[in-house]
Amino acid sequence: MRANKYASKQVGEVLLCAPFGKDAEILTKVISSEGLNVIHCRLLKEVAGQFRETTESIFLTEEALVSSSFGGVEKVLRQQESWSDIPIILFSSAGATPSIWLTRFLSTLGASANVSILERPVRIPTIVSVLRTAKRARSRQRELRDLLLLEKRSAAKLRTARDQLERRVQERTSELSDTNLELKREIKERRRAEADLRSLAAKVLKIQDEERRRIARDLHDGVGQTLVGALMAVAQARSPEALPPACESGLRQVEELLQQGTREVRTVSHLLHPPLLDESGLMSAIRWYVEEFSRRSRIAVTVELEDERRLTQEIETAVFRIVQEALTNVYRHSKAQAARIEVKSNKTCLLLKIKDNGKGIHASVLSAAPRGVGLASMRERATLLGGIFGVQSDSEGTTVSLSIPIPRTSRVASA
């Protein structure tokens, strides 16, 4: 842009080709009086060689056309930039019919050339007016040149900015694509890890239940039978024929202790795995456990069971353990006086609700990560069966809710 400003401040020049007479002298004075340089050309081909961007106009006399080749001038004019249209002022001789040289010159250049013809004699004010008009036209052409150059540079800057933006977008897109792929891999790995964790949790819970069942059976069949045998031996020893009177009191105490131990072994065995859960199903096991729980804890528990049908062993065991854990939490933490258990079902799912009238659980405790295994264990059991586990609590008590889908095989079997 600085080069253009510098060029616009340079003194313009006029190419003059007037080989004969005083035309060259007169025109030189007129042109110089307008502050322009004059470049004299003896032949027309020199005009073509001297033409440059600083040229304001071309002055020709008709005599310069005689025996001259117009090819050089035509080539220069045709090679002008799109903004350039150099004014040509041609001084012709007076007469009604144009000369052959003038006619051939005009036909060679064609209609695209910017040619103005002045018929001699021409007054100096007319020459000055034509010169100034040509100068203004050339000035407007250069303004157009500067605008086109500015537009070209702006377009180049715009293309550069667009290319940079597209490159940055491509780079960012590539980064996002890589990040997305990495995120997908991480999600896949996490899902696989979560699936493995759920599978491991299911195995742990299954092993726990099987171990409880085994320990319950061992207590019943081993320790329980041993205690029963001991009771029978004590009963036999207390017969009047074999018992000295001094031993009666001691054997009675032994018998009472053995009876108490038998009851405790039976209770522990049933708590580990109630036989009713396998023999009569979930509802019978819940009734038995609630009776025992109320007797031991002195918390009044009401039960509403609507469906007595058998479900899969996995569902019955999970629901029983959730009831067992929920009532244990009621006893340990709620300070409740009463609780209520509701078990309902439809064709697709089993619904369990356990509500107490205790002090409730603080919201901060519910929202925080569980510190114990009670709620976590219940939630895990529900999740493994595809169920939904929830806890709601306020100052009026706590409600544990559970919804577990019933597999189609269970529905068909129960039907």
C-alpha cells in the first residue's frame, strides 16, 4: 500500500509522438504547464516501448501514423491491466474524409481503445481541457486500481484466515476425535470392569448364602443333634433309680442350660438360613423371621403379603436378605417402636416396602457414600437382579423400597 501511495505522488508523464512541424513544441509547452513530464517519441513503436503505469495519456499527430506499424501499440493496449484504459488523443488533419492512415489505425485498435480525435487547428484551451479530462480519467483508473489491489489483499488475508481456521478446525476435530476414541475406550473398560465387579459381587453373595446354608445345616445336624443327645442323657440320668438325691439340683441346671443352648443353636441356624425359605417359600420365611424379630427386639412389625407363589431361588434369597438387613437396621439405628412390611406383585415385578416410625436418616448421610455394608449390600442384591432399590427418610421415619422384575420362567412356573 505504501508503494501505491508513493507511485500516486510521482509526476505523471505524457507520451508525445509528433514528428513534423511545430506540433511537438506547442504540445510540450501546454503539457508542461499542467505539471506533467513529456516523453518525446519519434516513431510509434517507441510509444509502445515507453508506455508504463505512470503514463497519463498518449498524444499522437496523424503524421506519426504514416508508414508506421500499429502492432506494438495494439499489443501494449491489449496487455493493460483490467483497471487501465490509457487515453489516446489523436490530432488529425482538417477535411471531410479521414485519411487512410487514420482509418487503418482506428480499425486496428478496435472499439476497445480509448481514442479521442481533435481536428486541427485546435485551440490551446481545448487542448488543456482535453488534457485535464484525460488526467482525471487516469486518476480515477488508478483509484480503481488501488481498490482492486486492496480487495485482492483483503481476499488474500481472508483466504489465509479461512485456511488457518480450517486447519485449526481440522486439528481440533482430530484432537476431539482422538479424545472421543480414548473416552469410548475408557467407557468400554469401565463397563467391562463394572460387569466384572457385578459378577464378582454376585459370586461373593452366592458364596455367602451357600456358606450360611452350610453352616446352618452343620449347626442343626451337628451341634444341635449333640445337644439333643446330651439332653436325652441328662433325662436318663435323672431317673429316680439312678440319680442320687444330691445330684438332682445340678442335673436340673445342666438340663436347663442344654435346652437354652439348643434353642440358641436353632435360632442361629434359622437366622443363617431359615429352612422355610427352601421348604415353603419367601412369604413363609418372612412371617417366621418377623415373628422372631418382634419377639427379640420388642418392635411391633405388621406384615402384608399378597402373593404366596414361589419365585426363583435367587429372588427369594435376595428379598429375604434385604428384609433381614432392613429390620436389623431398624433395630440398631432407628429407635422405632413399630414397622410395617408390604410385599406385592403383578405379572412382571415384585414390590417390597419396609417402613418404620423411627428418627429417620439425615439427608447428608443418605447423599454420602455408604460407610457400612447394610445399604450397600441391599442395593447390590437389587442391582444384580435388575431391580431398583430406594431409601426415603424424614423425621417421621424411613422407607426402604424395592422393585425386582420377575423372570418369565418364574411367571410360567407359578402359573
